[in-house]
Amino acid sequence: MSRGTWRVALAIVSLAALGVTGWSLYAVARHYQAPSPIGVAAVAVFDGTAYACLYLASEASSAGRSAVGARLASVLMAGVSVYLNHFHAQLIHGGAPAALLFSVPTLALLAVSELSWAGPRAGIRAEQGDKPFRLPQFGGWAWLLAPATAGSKVRERALAHIQDAGQVSGHSPGKSWTATDRLREHFATMEPAEAIRIAHESQPGLPPAELASLLVGYGVVVDAVQVALTLHGTPATVIVDRPDPVRTGHGDPLPADPQIELTRADMLSGPCPESITEAVRQLVRRGVTDRGAVVSITQELLGPDTNPDTVRRTLKREIDKGPHPVDGIGQGGGGYA
């Protein structure tokens, strides 16, 4: 349909709505014994105000401004007109068919006008860099089989869209862009799985929940489960900074023991113990009882100022307690002698 044909069709709908609803309003005015000029004036007030509001709303939408006020006024005037049309139908005992006949033309014009604003309004918003919220395409089966989960995902995306309100994606003139704006635009064009991997590489120590929160802040709407599933199977890379050969209390270097080194790497990559006793106890449970290795690893965990004599006494006390459950890692041997 060409633009000219569309204007002709809209003019026909407008004239038809004005004729039907105007006649109905005029009949109601005459029912109350109003003179004919007053009846015509009543029609002009109701329909003229409604059409004026529709025009103002259309102009505001075309200019990219808010048309809420004009649209609400149009709906209010249309609502009063529909009520009077229904009253007219009761006067002539026409029932529901007459009420629909008199009121539907006004509602049809309001609906056509509302739909006609959508195109210009979307075009102006796109020129300004604004992105309207769009429902995710889950499909009918997803909504049928998992309505609660689908609804929660839609809510998450809506919240993310509201948080990003006012953030534009185009290079509008005079817009001051921050690093966060540019990163949000960059991540918006990226696959979520790729964004998750990049974030994980930059922050490898963050758990999935915190990583998901970080990504949502940059416009990538994911949750902790999705982060964990994306990263599942990715081998954790632990960089071990090997110190100089560990020396015992007698000044002799300890022999390189792969099991002790594995225990050392595991301890250094995990949560830091809060005390010497806790550190020594964890090492003994893992099967590391060599004094030099226990002292060295404990100092790496708690700091170089850790007293080695205290570590040895704690080791002896833990060994004297009896056998400990062994995790199967780092059977270091050596014992306390």
C-alpha cells in the first residue's frame, strides 16, 4: 500500500467514525431537549477534541517526544464518547448490537492511529540510538513445558533493559561516551558463551554467580548456571611459582618430590588457612609429614615471618595424635625424626 492510499483509507475511517459517533452524540443531546446548535457543538467538542489529541500524539511520536499526555487525553475522550454511544443504544432499545455499532468506529480509529504511530516512533528512536525491549523468541513449546523458567528469563532481560535505559548504542552527536558504554556496545554484539569465556579469563578467581553479575552489568544477561555450564570441562590452569630448593633444618636441600609439589600447588590455589595449626593439619591429612616441606609450604601460605619452630612443634603434635584420614594426595613421607 502506497503512502497516498494509506492517507485515503485513514481519511475514510475518520469520516465514517465522525459521522456515526457524531450522529449518536447528537441524538443524546436532543434527548435532553438541547437545541440543534448545542447538539452540533457537543459533537464538535467530543470528536474534535479526540481528533486534536490524536494529531498531537502523532506529531509527538514523529518527533521522538513522549506522547503519553496526548494519548491519555485521546483515550479519555474516546471513553466518554463510547459511554454516551452506549446510552444512546439503551434509549432506542437497541441493546449490545446498537452499542457496538455506535462505539466501534471511534475505537477503530483510535486503534488505527495507535498502530500508525509505531513505525515513525521506532524510526526516530533508532536514529537516536535507543533500542526498544524485545521479547526473547523462546517458542511455544518452551512456554508450554517450562512457563515459570521462561517467565523468569523474560523478567531478567527486562530488568537488564531497564538498568541500561538511557544507554545509547549509536554515535549520537555531542554524546560523551565512557569506557563502560563502549564495552557494553561491544558485548551486545557478541555471543554470550564467548563473553563468558573472556570474562573468565580476565577474572579467573570469580565464582559463577559473581561472574554472571559482572556480565549483566555489561549488558550480557546470563545467570550462574549458564556460566557454570559454559565453563564446564575447561581445565583449570594453575600457575605455580616454584621457589628455590627447600632446605631442612640441617641445611640440606630437599629432594624434588612430585607429590609434595602437587600438594603445594593445590594448597596455594585453594583457600588460605587462618592459622599455623590449620595449615599443618591440612598438610598432615594430605600425607605430607616431612618437616622441611611442611615448614616451607606453611611459610608460603601464611608469610615468610611464620616461626619455623612453631610449625615443627605443631607438626609433632599433629603426628602424635595418631593416624589422620589421608586425602590420597602428596604422600610425602619422611616423618618427624
